[in-house]
Amino acid sequence: MTTRRILRTGATMAMATVMALGTAALVPTTAQAQDYGPDTCRQGYVWRDARPGDHVCVTPTTRSQAAYDNSQVPVRTLANGFCVQGYVWREAWVGDTVCVTPQTRTQTRSDNSQADDRRLAVRIWTDDVGGNLEINGDHFNIDGAVRVEIRLNSTGTVQWSQTVTAHRYDGFAGGSFGVNTGHPYTCASKNATARAIDLTSGRVTASIPVGYCFRL
């Protein structure tokens, strides 16, 4: 996946540095953060909740606006279903005929277009960089710390880890990173798994199979 590779972040810390900071460096910094699955929002955003299941991530102010607009349906809607003068359909989804200001409809369209970028749908993938195993990720909190680790299948123990910062890169959603592990990309078997932890929220990626070995 060379075309998907991004520049490795310059601000990375070796495992020795993480160990020196103690276990506090390895736990979420937001104690009350909760994991709502793939629709979890990045820090600073919440679900719009303009209807049940509306998980588009917006600012808290926008969510409050959506709730208020919903409460104004009786006074903004004509008997034929159209809006009174000065208002237009919100169109947050097909069939959304809640009447809002034109500015709110424009904001709604903007929020919908940024839905994927604002989700904390953390994920990782691997790449071959000069024969080394590189682990990449996106959909993390922007400028947030991410712990990347490799665990052996046989014991479940962490054999390698590094803490990096997820930055904004063009072409990738949310905060993204690429970290070169220094280990061979091609090993005899997929004897381990890699995963990454968004340390701001505590959200963890799915584990992906990797080979963990050394050059002799």
C-alpha cells in the first residue's frame, strides 16, 4: 500500500521514554471518555441527534440548534408541509423537512460532508518501507498521542511499542501517523498482532496480523 503511505511523524518517543514516564503515560487522558464504537466522535464533537440514530458529529452548539429547530416545527411549517417565509427544509437526510434558516441548512450540509473526518473510527494498516514494517493509522484525535504496539500471539505480551502524535495530513481523515518499527516487513509467519490506542479517548483499533522477527 505504498500509495497510502504517509510521512513518519518526527515527534515519536521510544519505549524507554514511555517506561520512564510510568504507567500514567499509557492510559487515556480523558477519564470520563466513553467508546461508542465506530461512530464515536473526535474530541470537541458530539452526535447531532436531530433524530434517533443521527450520529453525524457536530459541535455542541450545533446539536443544541438542531434540538431547538425540531421544537419549532409547528410554528415554522405551513399546512401543506412547506416552510413559512424565511425558512427552508434542513435536509440533514433524505426526507428531513424540518424548517430552518438558510444558514442552518448550509451548516448542515457542511457537517454532513465532514462526517467521516470527525469520527474517531480509529484504524491501522501496514506498509513495506525499505524492507521495514511500518504501521500507519488514521481517524485519531488530531495532535493527540497514540500508542502503537505489537503483541506476540503465543503469549499476548507486548514485544514492541512506541508513542507517536497523530497529525493532520491531506488525504487522511482525522489525525494520522506512520511509524517505522525497524523490524523486517517479511517474516516467516504472522506470529503477532499490531494495534493502536488513542490515548486521549482510550479507543483501541482492531488488531491486525503482522510478522515479528529480527534480521540475523
